[in-house]
Amino acid sequence: MVHPLPRFRPMGDRSLLVELGDTISPDVNRRVHQLMLQLRQAPLPGVREIAPGYRSLLVVYDPLTIAPAELKERIAEVAARPGIAGLPQAKRLTVPVFYGGNYGPDLEAVAGHLGISTDEVIRLHTETSYRVYMIGFTPGYPYMGELPAALAVPRRSTPRTRVPKGSVGIAQRQTGIYPVESPGGWQIIGWTPIELFDPLRQLPSLLEMGDRVKFEAVRQVEI
């Protein structure tokens, strides 16, 4: 649920965590998105960075410019105001995915763990429209949810040291796409050729908080 008032937790000597709810839900995440935009529209002295999460905002500030108590008070004032403008229109993206085989090395293990067929895993994964809750871990990495309960699986017991760029993974009630090659512990069920992050684009990350993503299975082609 959404907290009636923001809750604050110090994170070191120059960061403040602003908690806006106690669950992962679209309502809480929309409130995070709204407060992030409000703080950017009414910039506070000393604030250096604002990083949104599932249910909170991390505010990085200069303690020589603004004291923590004053920053909390100013953030609470901004949070109490009605939004200056509505949230931006969410982009909708259909992502083609090659499932299984070398593209999705964990697909069969996921199906075995859940006691269903690989076709059913693919059907469940592609029938849902996912909300982008936040971008993080690596540049452009979208944390999306919520995965159908029937697909909830734990992370791998041993993370991989190298997950190929474009890999599509699932863990618990989340799904995501690896924009760059990196270590990772999610169950990899497919791969997409879509370029999620390009530092030369005006907006380097293809997806942003609040966008919607739907996966579409494509036939694996022998090359």
C-alpha cells in the first residue's frame, strides 16, 4: 500500500531513502514516478541525483549545502502538493524473443521446476503486459513485473559470470532483459535482438519507468 506520508531512512552521510510504500505494486510505483517528476520540476538546493526504485526514491545530496532535516522537510512539502502535471504517456513495446535452446539455456529447467511444458512457460511469459518498474543493475536494464504467479521461480543458485547481451530472464515475479553482457543470476529463457541501450542516442535507454512491454515468441531459425 502507498504510505500516507513519505518515510525517510538515512543511507550514509549524503543519501536519503524516501519510502513511499511497503509493497511492490503499480500504485506505489506510480507514486514514486510522480514524486521523482515533482522533485525534478521543483529542484531542491544541494540535491545531486534522484534514483527511483520499486517503492522508494534515493536522493543523493550535498550535506554542506543542505542539512538532512531540512531536506526531509522540503521533500515532504513537495510530496504533499498535487502533481504539477500528469505522468508521461507510457511507451508500449513489443519485444520479439527466441525461446529455448542456446538462446534460453534455463527454459527446460524452469519448466521442470514448475511441472509444466516449455510451451506453457512461453505462453505464460508472452500473455502478460509488463510494467517497467525501474531501470537499474546495468545501464538500461528494465525490471518488469509482475510475472504470472505460475511462473515464479527462484534465481539460479549459482549466478553466471557472463550472460549474453539481449538475454531474457525471470526470477520470482520479475522479468528482465540484459542490455549488455554482464554477470547475472536470473533464469535465462530466451534472447532478443532489440538494442535496449545505446549511449549515442539522445535517450540512451530505450525503456523508461512506467513503460509497458509485451513479449512475442518468434520461431528459432537454423543459421
